[in-house]
Amino acid sequence: MLRNTDQSAIADAPVTGSGQLDLRIAIDDLSGPEVAALLTEHVAELATHSPADSMHALDLDALRRPEITFWSGWDGDTLAGCAALKHLDDEHAELKSMRTAPTHKRRGVASTLLRHLLTEATARGYRRMSLETGTSTFFLPAQTLYTAHGFTPCAPFSTYLPDPHSLFMTRTL
């Protein structure tokens, strides 16, 4: 289920979140049923809050592309959340597929995963990390999380186009 490779300097490191749980974060090959279920739920829920032409969540096949590294976060044997890093160019990465399992909401999983990806992006030599999230009230918790970790609004990046349903954010590493 898990795939640890040389792509990550800290691929299978235990990470302590907000003191509430110890999360084991590992590069994942997206073959496990828990990860598939969480990502299926992620895409389905986001589809209910975004118009189809403004929907940028990636499914399992899209996350398996070589420019994307996917991590899962585990609380013991229980999947707590996931996140991915997409290589845009030698200095710029994109955060993708940030999701906390329903059983682990409000326990620091998203912050722990985000800190892990920021550390990993820095170790890989990126100078900037960006993301796209929605603009409806459903996305306010995500916007708050990203703002708390130093992300600020920016113009569309990479292949994104201006969209009233998308908020683009970035931060320097």
C-alpha cells in the first residue's frame, strides 16, 4: 500500500501535530482502499460545492502522474488524511488533494500535513508553493488554514484561468 522512495527526504516520518495525535506521514502509491475511499469522497463533496468547469480536484488516476507526489497520514492503522505536491517547475510547486478523514477533523491533521508538505517542498528546492481553493463559504475553513500558514491571495498560476469560484493563494518558502 505505501511506497517510500528516494523522492522524499522525509517520506515515512512520524510527525506530532497539535499534541493530540502522532501522525505517520508516508509517500503513498494510491493503491489502498482507504485512500481510494477518502479521495472518492473528496472529489464527490467538492463537486457539490463547485460548478463543473471550476472543479480542480484530482481523481486517483490524475494523482498518479509522475509530477505528483502523494502522501497519506496515518493515526495507527487508521487513515487520518492526505495531501499531494505537484511539480510545476524547478522553483514552484502546487498543493493538491488536501483532505482530512471525517474521523479526524479538528484534530490538527490538515495543519500537520501542510507543515510536512512545506518542509518537503523546501527540501526539494522549491521557492514557492501555491494552491487553488474554492470561494464559497464551504471553503472558509480551508482558506483560514492556508492563511494561518502564510499563504496569501495571488493571480492564477500555471494553467489556471481567472474564475470567480476559485481563490488562488501562494507563499514563499
